[in-house]
Amino acid sequence: MNLTLRIWRQKGPEDKGRMVTYPVDDVSPDMSFLEMLDVLNERLILAGEDPVAFDHDCREGICGMCGLMINGDAHGPQRGTTACQLHMRQFSDGETIDIEPWRASAFPVVKDLVVNRNAFDKIIAAGGYITAPTGSAPEAHSTPVAKANADAAFESAACIGCGACVAACPNGSGMLFTAAKLTQLSLLPQGQPERYTRVIGMVDAHDEAGFGGCTNAGECTVACPKGIPLNTIGRLNRDYLKATAVRGDTPGS
Amino acid sequence: MELFTEGDPIADTKAPAGPVEKRWETRRFEAKLVNPANRRKMTVIVVGTGLAGGSAAATLAEQGYHVKSYCYQDSPRRAHSIAAQGGINAAKNYRNDGDSVHRLFYDTVKGGDFRSRESNVHRLAEVSVNIIDQCVAQGVPFAREYGGLLDTRSFGGAQVQRTFYARGQTGQQLLLGAYQALERQIGLGTVEMNARHEMLELVIVDGKARGIVVRDLVTGEISTEMADAVVLASGGYGNVFYLSTNAKGCNVTATWRAHRKGAYFANPCYTQIHPTCIPVSGDHQSKLTLMSESLRNDGRVWVPKTKGDDRNPRDIPEDERDYYLERIYPSFGNLVPRDIASRAAKNVCDEGRGVGPTKLGVYLDFADAIDRLGRKAIEAKYGNLFEMYERITGEDPYEVPMRIYPAVHYTMGGLWVDYDLQSSIPGLFVIGEANFSDHGANRLGASALMQGLADGYFVLPTTIANYLASGPLDKVDASHPAAVEARTDVEDRIQRLLAVNGDRTVDSFHRELGQIMWEHCGMERSEAGLRKAIDEIRALRDQFWQRVKVSGTGEELNQSLEKAGRVADFFELAELMCIDALHREESCGGHFRAEHQTPDGEAQRDDDRFAYVAAWEFTATGEPAVLHKEDLKFEYVHPTQRSYK
């Protein structure tokens, strides 16, 4: 396959950035999208040009490090697939492909296609955990968990923190990410004691980090490579309302 | 010139004497403690945020120490532990199928082909039960039965169902549990997190590990960080083969730099080749993808009986198929340990019975399981793995059998540590895959997660206190001459890499190094092949330093420079791996020497000569390494020829 790539190049956070066109020939349909970028970069290096910086690590769709807007879609055209798992057989010979970084004010560009997603870590640090210091745990079977709840918790826990939801959202909102973690922990008995302080902490951190609000556009769940359902945001809203009405640290709440 | 010389033997002096089941308790009681008021005055550096590093950093901070944590990824949540699919072993015996701490201990020592330490392995089996408790308390969504209790499944090398799992994403869920505990401490200000930072040198002051030199991967800034102790949790070195199931960034630099500063490197040739990976599709291949071993619970492995049978697999009748694992190993069948399954796949492909376009593949077939259990049940168990397979290959495994082939997956070797997980440099601790200690010559499936979390949550936090309690150490800062020298070394090395400005990319060298290693130091090794590999590695390394082309500067985000530094270290490691493989004139676990096999082609150990850990001491670049032997004693599990027939 022969392709034309138009790639966002930006030297650093202060640079204005622009799209640059690169033809790439002899692409095999069995290559992954990132392997196709590797081929381009090898050529750029030998030509004495700066290779395109992009984040990636596991290349098997689980670490969440890669993230590219491909023809305007977060992670590209294939549903339920990260950019690293996308293969070139999804494209056709002669196609022009636009490749851009995540665009959201909470994710500033570091260089080219690399963005800073530290805001996600801050949301987790603000409550996305169950306080259980090492050594304090009771016997695992002392608290059974209904299978339906365990399975639904797992479904939300499958989030890889890639940020596609934010990139796809017209408001640059991080609600799906935040709601996925809240849903996982609120469905488990172990997560109940901190349930309402958690939702306030995480939503506040989300807002402080510069993410936009959720207007139920639903783009996030479509872009999500792990299919985190939109109803997690409903759960978040319900818990948030309850938490603001009845402070979570009030006895009996 | 000789390849190595032999030095004094070493002993693991920290493991207490007495019955094996009392040793950890004894050690915990005898280990010195640090008063809570003093802990906050002490700083511990932890490099790496996988299961071992993440859990250690969180636990040390919970105990009150000041922790500085480093990872090369953009977030601690992305360490490669996240990719572990199948599960985590624990001797809970919830199934009432005869499991116990002793049986997990026994299976692990045997699975490691009698090349691990009994004391360490027993401790691992003991704390395995606490790990499950800890993870459940953190909200890890393990698979459960309808009654609400935890489900378990079988894994290779065991006849009990002791593997806890979270669909095919167990590593992810365990890592997120540790990551969340770590983020909690970051939020509390007890852990100072440095993502996108790479350790490039170890700082030793008065014989003790006191700090590291790191590069900020975004700005290129080099800084020196000092502490009371340094913990390396930087993972394994499988990427020396270029193609492996490791993440692209996984590298040996942290441990190799420590090795060059005096930490012994143990059993570097023990590498695990995982039997069930998606085969290579072409020269562009940048990494290999694992299909979880759990698939062997229901999938049946086969190849055609006749050479060159190119028919569609569904058109090949039952009696013309060879279910070779079931045939050769009737009692374990498709669930033989990884080393055995991998070599069996290689053998049938060498006979010309491999399948797929490259003929380097065997079938993993679910047709029987789908008939027996229904498609829905298979979807529930393995749905995400089947989808992943289809995305990569374009084939639907519900309809056609998967094609699989072995790939480099894990490295049992690593920095030598004593029972306290302390390396041969005082104050330098090594945990998780980065150390060598618990898996011998072959790791059993679902044991890496167990070991990473055992080290990080339970073992290191106890043993490091014993070291710190011997302080206080003199206050030193980055202006100490040893720290300045380490920093200058890092800066010089970066300048050297940038200055070559040759005509070949880093990846082209890495790929070629990987081919040499896969050919001669992979699934089967021989004296002639290893000698050839050593010559080729040396020649290629010289070429690297004359011809590599690294673009850009050191003062920016420069991924080509990052790779160059890692590959330069892989060259040095590769040579030591081959020397280790050459000197070990026996076959054991993942180390298979063609000259040493039983009449029916199984690994032939030589316990009289090789029942020891080979711990290598670095001397100088290009000078022979020094071999120190640590004899292994087996008081409880008596070495036998492993048999899974």
C-alpha cells in the first residue's frame, strides 16, 4: 500500500505546530499503525530529520500509553481498538491519513503527538482508591461479592486511562474516566466507606485540572477502546448529588 | 582470551537456619526495626512502578518513609505488569483440591527445575495467601462464582486450581490496585512521583548505594537524586531479543548500570520462551503479542501428522492430526510447563510440520471446547483474547484455530540478591523480575504477579528496615565526588551516542542483535552457536559505536536517544548471557543445551556440577567477568528428572 500521511508536528509546548505531509510507500496490510510510523521514523532519522514523537509502550492495547487522533477519530476507525492494535488492513491503498495528538486543554502537547495526561493521575490521587494499607486486609472470603456486581465492577475497571474519551468529547471532559473508577469502587462492598467522599474528591480534582463538563454527548463511550459504558456517568451523577446533599463523612450517611 | 575467570563462592547469609516453614518468621523477628519517628527522616528511591515497585513504594510510604519513585512511562499506571493476562497463584486451597503452602512451594521448586532457593520459594508460597487478601481489600475485581466467592482456574505445571484471575486482564487489575495505593500516597505527599524519568546510573558512596542519576525524558535535564537506600524494580531484559512480549520501552539499563557498579548479575541465560504467542508476520514486526497460557485450559495444540500438509485446518480429519502435547505428555497434556511446550512446538516445526505462511506456527484449537461448553462459555472466559487475536491477524478464532508460536516472554535471571532481596552492593535492593531469586530456571505461569507483589508488599518492607535500622548514614548530597562522577559519566555517554552520527538507525542494530540472540541463545543453545554469537555480538557492538545515527539533541524529548542508550546496554548484557549459557554445560528449565538431553529429548540436568546460582561480577569493559557460585541445597524437594508425562 502507498499512503500519504499528514502529521501534526510541534517542537514543544510553546511552538505553534502545523500539519506536515509525508508520503509512505510499501506499507504492508499486516503492519500495525505504529509499525507504519516506525517505518516513517527510520527513514526520517537516516535523512537527518527529526522523527515524529509519539507515545507507545506495550503495543498490545492495555497500557494506555498510545493515543492518536486518526482522521479525526480517537484511536482511529476500528471500534474497541487502541492505535497500537489498529492494523493497516483497515485502510486502503492511496489513502491520505491525518494524524494528530489528543486535543484538550487538560492535556497540553509535549511534542508532536505526545501529550501530558498527568491530570488523570491527579484525579486518582484525589480519591480513586480504597484505603487499605498493606497488612490490614481481612481474609479474602470474609466478604462475598454478588457476581453481577463483581462483573460490572470489572467492566468499569477495564479502563486503560488512555484519554480517548477526553479527546473525543466536544467539551474535553474527563467524566467517563472519572466515572469508570467511581463505578468500579462503588459497586464493591470494600468501596462503601469512602463512597461519598471519593466522588466529591475526584470530581473536584477533575474540574480543577481543566477538563470540561459533561453534556451527555456520548462521544466518549464510542471512542473508548475498552467500551466503558455511558451509564457509569449516571452513577457518578447520582452519587455526587447524594454526596453533596448528605456529606459523606457524616455518620449514618 | 578467556571468557571468564572464577572467583570466591558466595553464600546467602541472610536466610535463617531451621525448618523451612519457620525461616521467614524467624527472619521477621530477627530483623531490626525502625522507629516510626525516624522513618520520615529516611528517603528510599524506588525505580520502576510495576507490581513490585508500585507496591513497594506505596507500602514504604504507608510505613512512614519518604519515597521517591521513578518510571519512564508518562504515568506509573502503565508499567508492563499491566499486560499480564492469566492470573496470580495463591495457596488458598479454596477448591479443596489438595493445595497447600507446601504444595505451591513444591510445584515452584520443581517447575524451576531445581535451580531456585528453597528458602525464598517457601516464603513466596507463604505470603501468596496474604496477597489475595490485600488485593481484594483494595477493590481488585477478581472473577467470582455465583455465591460471591472467588473463582480460580488451572495453570501450567500444577494439578490444582490455584490461579486467581480477572478475566484476561489480571495484571492490569492488580497493577491498578497497587497504582491506586501509590497515588493515595502521592496525594498525601509521602511519595514524590517522577514519571517520564529514566535512571541512567547508580551512585555509590563509601561502598553503599546512595542515589541515582536520572534523565528527565521531556526536558533532557540530568539530575542526581540521593537517598538512604535504592530499590530497583525495573523489570526484565527480554527485549535484548528485540522481538519479545515485553513493552517497547522495557530495558536492562537500571540493572545493568548497577551491575557495572558492582552488583552481581545472576543466571542471565535463564530466559522464558512463552509457548503461546501470535507468530511473526513480517520484517516490520516491532513486538510479539502473548495469548494467555490460560487458553491451554481449553485449547488443544496440534499440527498435521504429515509434513507440508497445506490443507485448511478444518479439512484435516482427526486421525491426520497430531495433538503432540497430549500424545507425549498424557498426564499434563496441554498444560505442561512453558519451557516444555515451547520446545515441543519448535521440534514439530523443525520437522517441517509447522503451519501458517511462515511454517513457524502450531494450531491452538477451540473447536472441541466450543462443542462441549458452547460458544457463550468460551466467550465469557476468553472473549477479550479472541478479539485481540482477530484484530492482529484478521482471522476469527471461533471459526479457525489460532496459530501460535513461542516468543521471549520473561527473564528468570537478574541481579543477584540475598534472602533480604539485597544485592551484592549494600543498600541496593532488587525486587520483582529485576532480581533472580524465586523462579530458578523456569517460571511457572501466574507466578510472576505473585512474586512481584510478594516482594513489594510484604518482603522488602520488612527486610529494608533491617538495613535502614543500622544507620543513620552520613548525610550526602549531589555534590559528593562520587555523585558528581556518576553524573559526568552519564553526560559523557549521551554526548558519545550523539557524536557518532553514522549511517544506521538504533532499531536496525537492535533487530540484528535480536536475531543473533534468538538464533543462538534462544530455545536451543549449543557450544558452537554460543561461541559464534559472542563473536558476532562483539563485532556488531563495535559497529554500533562507529555507525549508529541518533537524531536531535540531549536537551529535548528524544526517543531515538533513549533507545540508543538502552541498546548499548543490551549489547553488553547479550554477551554475558551467551557466556553464562556457554559455561552452563547442562540443560535446565528454559536453558536447553543441544549437547545435554535425555534419549527422548528432554532437558538433562547435571546436579553434580551445576546445582548452583551463577553470579557474575563485572570487571571492566572487554575484560573477562568473574564467576561466583552460590551452591543450592535441596533439603525438602529432592531433585529428580522433571516428568510431566
